[in-house]
Amino acid sequence: MTDIAILPTLLQNRLRAALHPGERLVWVGRPIAARFKGSAYGYPALPASTAYAITGARVILLGGGDDADSVRSYLPAQLQQLERTEHEGGWGDLILETAYLSDDDGGYTAERHGLLAIAGVRRVHGLVAALASTLPLAPRSAHAGVQKALLAPATGALPARLRQALQAELGPGERLVWAAQPIPASYLKKGLRKWFFFIPWTLFTLFLIVVGAPAVWNAGLGGWDRLLVIGVPVLFLWIGLHHLVQPFRMRREALGVVHAITTARALTIDLNGAPLVRTYAPAGLVHARCADGPGGSGDLRLEASAGHAIPIERQVHRHGFMGIDKVRHVEGLIGHLKQAPATGN
């Protein structure tokens, strides 16, 4: 849709004021009000004051978040990493930016900005990706490694649903270079690290339950106090057991993920729940870092860390090709694809 008339008068005026002279509209949309409430990422639901636009030069977000008057603008250089979640009926979210902010407790909170709860999210993803591809890139020569991979793409055996989802993502003329699933055991091992904390947690909770059991039958214990004596240890026990089974769930989730490299980008598809697709254009791959594992396996992180001084195991951004075999070979393929923006952009 390119007709600005679909917006209320107030939003029409705000969008016109945000446009540069001669800037051409490619698409205009609004969040689906009924979906926006369940789709927001820590934001209050303000669909009435929110609108989105794609022009020939950028993506514009009007409103959203906690500021109904805000205007966010994303140029092609800022659109090299995209995340799409697609729900039944074709609606979903297209995340353009995820910012990790440190908090007072030494942890991090994530602020996610993009086109939330929009209809036809797959088509809009294509429009934004097309805009991202207009970014001028530094000159490069042809690489024999990619040409060799194209002659015999390393795709392995994929489950039918993942193979179909991957084929559906390929655009006209886009060819597959490499595709593989994570090694399930690698996901299991990452999850097992939590056991070092939650095994003592669970054992201590069981100890509290045993020690506190006699108090439950104390005739002088009131209803609220009795609820606390029973409820708090049971809640802690549930938390402990929940985290103890997470490694096995992570192993199962690895079976619903596929990583791929094409002639145009790198992408990850996750079919655990609503389909989630992360795509990385050539200029979005310049922060790739490799973490070796046993037997030539490892992780290839594709998003920038909070800082290169931070060990890769403690990076806040953990998206990329996680738990893959022959990680250094895949890093080489990414190296052939990644491309920095041209000087001055």
C-alpha cells in the first residue's frame, strides 16, 4: 500500500512532515490494533498513534514505544540485519533494531524497534530487504570459494518442513551455497551449564521443604502463613525443575532450526513456535566472530557484541550460526560474502 489516505488525518500530516522533498513512498501501513497489544516488546499499546512507511530511501516509524510523537528513521546501512516473526494469517513483526542497554544490576535489557503487528509481514520484509540492497558496498573481486560452493552446495539432509521453509525464503536468482542444522548435542551442552546453579538451588529448596514440613501441621499457623510456608518452597522447586529440564528442551529445539548461506545473504530459520527468520545482508556480516568447539564444531556469532573486549562466551548478542559442524569452513564462506559499505557511507 502506498496510499497515505489509509492513515488518520493526524498521522497523514505527521508523515508528510517527516518526508524529505521528492521522497517517494513505497509502502504505508499501520499495526493491527488487536495484534499490536500482544506483539509489543515492552511498549505500551499505542496503535492509534503509530504508523510505518517505506520510501525509496529509508524506513520511517511514527510513534510506538512510550512516545507517541517519536519519529525513527532507518537508512539502508541500518537495515542489514532483519528479524521477521510470522504468525498464522501472514501478520507479524519485522524487527529493524535491537539495542542492549546495561541496567543497575549488571544485566541488560533489550529495546526492540521495528514494524510491529503488520499484515503481510513477509512482503514487507522483501521491500525492506530490497531497500537495504541499495547500500553502496566497497568493490571486491570474485571469490573462487563461493563459485566452488555453488557448483556443489553443501546442504545436507534437512527435514521436509525446514527444506520447504528455506526454499520459500529464496528470492529470484538467489542460490543456496550452504545449509545445515545445529548439532543437537551442542545445544544440550550449553543448557547443561545452568545445572551448576540450579542443582544446588533445587537441593536447597528440597531441604527447605523437608525442614518446613512440620510447620504446615502447626495448629497455630494461620491461613496466609500456611500458604507462604507451602507456596514459596513449591514455587522455588518449580523454578529449579523448570531450569533443569531446559537443556533437553534446547536439544529438541535445535531440530527445528536451519542455518543457511546464499549468494545474497546469511539467514537462520527457527520453526519452534511462530516461524522466525533472521537475515544478514553482506554489510550486516562484518561483525562475524568464530568460537571453536570440539571436533571442528563451534559457534559463528553474526551480530556485533557489546564490545570486542568481552569474551565471546559472555557476549550479549548471541544470534548467528550456533552449534554447527566445520565452523571454520562456514566462517570462510561468510568471509566471501560479507562486504563493508563503500567509503563515505
